[in-house]
Amino acid sequence: MDISADLHELARCPVGLVSAGVKSILDIGRTLEYLETLGVPVVSYAKSNDFPAFYTRKSGFKSPWSIDDPQAAARILYIQRQLGMSNGILFAVPIPEKHEADGTLLQEAIETALQDAVGELTSGKSLESNVALVQNTALVGGQIAVEYAKIASGHQNGEDHFYSGFTMDSSSQILQTSKLTEYGSGGAPRWHEIPSPRKATVVIVGCAAMDITSKAEALIRPDQKSTYPGKVSVSLGGVARNIAEATHRIMSESTENDASTLLVAPIGDDEFGKLIRSMTKSLGMRTDGLVPIDGWQSAVCNLLLDSHGELQSGVSDMDLPHAWETDRILAILRDHRPQLLALDGNLSSDTLTSHCDREFEDGYSNEPTSVVKSLRILPAITANLPRSTRSVISFVSPNLIELAQMYQHARNTSDLMSDECWWNAIDSFGLGSQFRTDLAQLARKKVSDTAPDLGTLSFIADRGIVQMAVNLLPVFQHIMIKCGKLGVMVVMRQDRTEASAWATQRSNPHHRYIVTHSPTSDEMVVIQHFPPLQVTQNVALNTTGAGDSLVGTLLAILAQDAHAFSSPETLSRALDIAQQAAILTLQSPYAVSPSLSSLKPT
């Protein structure tokens, strides 16, 4: 029996080992059993599942699997890499048929003499067969390597198509269906298709970063140039990455087994990039969308939190997403065609404009991350508004500050509100005196019926929150305003022919919603406030990822039910689950709480 160290190395090194089988002088059966114990797949590279024994094509033992072409072997290895498996695979290649007769003679010699007498007993045939074995295994190994390189570098048939961090041929699926034969205990072959990587249901494009978070134990005084005692942690971060993790965790509880989340983000060719990939893989997330960019360092964000977990200041090194080539991103999206596409504001304006130009069939979600980044979507809107009768972006989720900045930029800098299309959309809403009356009544409601100290909703009128959001509806169909401890405000436009549940509703400020019906069109404007859920007192909070968790949860819900916002019941249920996710992250030291995996999306 072969119990040398190479078997153990094969169990922990993700390689494809091409060999002529197991030496006939060893206990082949026990060796195969030991490989199975170690979790090493054994695949015969032949028409049948006969396991070879160096000089003979048939050892009398069988492999559980067989393939007979290098492309299938390469696809198996590529799937192994995509899944992040740590074990190797043994491909057993039989001796070429033209050398089998000599091999049989060698086998008989081995059975009757010691190995050092083989050459004498076979009149030198052992050397010829050994050379044939080396040449044949080298040939097969080279063929597999070539096919693997084609998959990984994308030059099958001479065409490039970007996929999963690599370029590939657009006419030939990267892991197109191949046949793999499995042999059961009865020896009857069972054909299996080698599956292609799943098309992602939700694709989130943007930034994956390493967060270096410092949380002070004492009061931070901006005027004091000093260090503070506290805790420093290193974790995964980046808006797109946080949203992707939240979406992944929620969708993992979905009954839709084929649903998957793909984070598409550049990483540097540095240690942080390796760490981002390995930590992402450890979460059970796909890593085929993490694309290393040569010559760049990974995105890093250094955050300073006070003793309550509130962000005080920080330094973000986010140049990498701006250096990412737009064509590479678009190629991934063309391949996946996801149900939902989310873009974070770390992308460049040119990239965002190109995305809008694609006229993607499904919804877009732009997640601004700061005052500056939230404005990058507006040039894309300016370029697309004249040719669109609907909102250019389906979903946007700013906080209160970002909403005001987006409104001011749209009004003053981008000059969106002088566009004829914008005026036509506003006119179609048919907002009049009744709308203003309903809004005034809503503003008098308490933020929360169970937390009177939070005050009333007067801020939505005093600060013009609803007015600003309504003025942005021509370009953003659904605006989810994150109001922090004041809850969530949803402002959206609906078509009464598509959202029949809202079409039967009338404004009810007492129940925190306003529904306006245009007298001149099928347009409806819906405004609803969702009170904040209560947070356990005396818990150290981390606010940096709560909003991302809320957005990621909503994306998971929308992926499962594209009409979740189309009725009062489904909208309320979605926001309740999303706020639960935000609270779980508030009470967690991580950017996204692992407890999100326990939430049910419906």
C-alpha cells in the first residue's frame, strides 16, 4: 500500500495530478480506499472506469468516475477552484494501447522477479514502456493545462468575453455542460452533467475594502491632538461588499435554491487583496467576481468611532474602483443578466453613465456612501433622462444628508429640473392642495408610538424631505430614505395599472401613508413612514454597516418578489425585515451581522 506523504499532500493541495495509476507492486485496492478516506477524487482518464496500474491498462480495480477528454478534466479543475476546495484530484491515465503488450510482459515480470531484474527479464522493454508512460502522462497533463488556460484566460475560439474575473469565449460557455461518468456499486454507468457556474440572481458592483476600525473608550475631543484608549479591529468592508454579504445571508434562507449573489469588485494585487478573497470565501460567498488589478493596492478604509459606535471621522483610500475599466464590468453583466443590479457610489461617473446606457431590462439600485459619492450617479441621469419616459434608476437609498445633496446637485449643478422630461413627469403626478394637507397631517404624527421622546415627523416638512424626494421621482422610481433613529421614509411613483393594490388605497396619514392619484394619468405617488424598531438599551452600537444591511436585505426580498413594493402589505413586511437586519448589525461588531442568516426573507 502506498502511504507516502504525497497522498496527504494531495489531500490538502488543490492540484490536478496526472499519473499512470498506482504501481502494480503496491496494494492498489487499499491505496484507492485510502484516497477515498482522504477525500481525494479518483478519475480514470479513459472510456471505462478501469483503474490503470502503470504498465497495464486494467489493474482489476475500478475508479468511481471516468472522463475521456482534456476539456472535461479542465472544467472539473476549474469548478474545484471556483468552489474553493482544498483537495487535489487524481487523473489516472492508462498506458497507450500500442504499448499495452509490452506492459503485460512487464507486469508478468514484476510478478515473478524483483524490480532490479525487470530489465533483464524483459530484454530492455521496461525502458521503452517507462518512456511511453512518461510521454503519455505528460501529453495528457499538457492537454488539460492548455484547456484550463483557455477557460481561465478566455481565448477559446479566439474571442474574449469577461466572466468571473477572467476573459472567456462568448460562444462557448466557460463551463459548458460536459459528461462525467459515475459508476455505482453495481458497475452500471450513470451519466452526470458537469454544471456551469450559476448565473447570479443579484449582482452588486462597487467596492470591496478592508476596514480598520478604531473605537475609542473615552470621549473624543476634536480639538485635542491625542490618542485614545480603545479597540482596533480589521474586517471586511466597502459598501458593495457589505450589501452583497447582507443579500447573500438573507437569500441563503430563501426557498429559491438557485438564487445567488455575486459581488463584482476590483481588488489589489497585494496582501489585502488576498485577505479580501479568502475572508469572502470563508463566508460562503462567491469570489468569482473579485477581480485583481495589477499594480494597484486594495481599497482600505480607516474608521474612527466614538464610544457609542458612531462614526466620527476616517480616511478612505478608494482609488482602485475608479481605475476599473468599464468594459470589463459590462461584460460580466452581459453574461449574468441578473434580476437585480446594484451599484454603489464608489464607481466613477463614466462607469455609472455606461451602465445606464445599457438600458438594462431590470432594476438598478444606486447606494451612495457619502456626500461626494452620492452625486456621481447624476451625470448618468442627465445623459439618459431625455430618452426615457420612466425613472432612469429603479431604487435609490440615501440618508437624509445625501438626499439633500442629491437634490441640490440635481437642481443647481446638473440642471435636471429645467429639462422638459422632468417637468412632464412632475405634471403627471397631479399633486395639489389635498397632497399638501395630507403631508401636514403626516408631519404631526409621532415618529414612534412607543418612543415619544423621538418627537414628531415634523422634520419631513420643515427640512423639505418629502418635497425633495418627490422632485427626484422623475429619475428615481423608489426612494428609500434612511432616517437613522427616526425610521425609514419611502417615497415612490407607481402606475395604477401595474400596482393594483395601491390603486385601491386612499391617503391615511394616521396610518403613516399618503397615496395620490393623478386625475390626468395613471401615475400615483406613494409616501409612507416606517417607525424605527426598538433597539436593546445599553448595547455598544456600530452604525457603519446598518444601512448597508437594510439595503442588502431589501435587494434579497426584491430578488424573490419583484413586486414587493407594489402593495401595502408586502412593502410593510419588506421594511420590517430590513429594519430587523439593520438592528442586528447595529448590535454587532461586524459590518454585517452574521445573525442576518437567521432572518427569513418572507
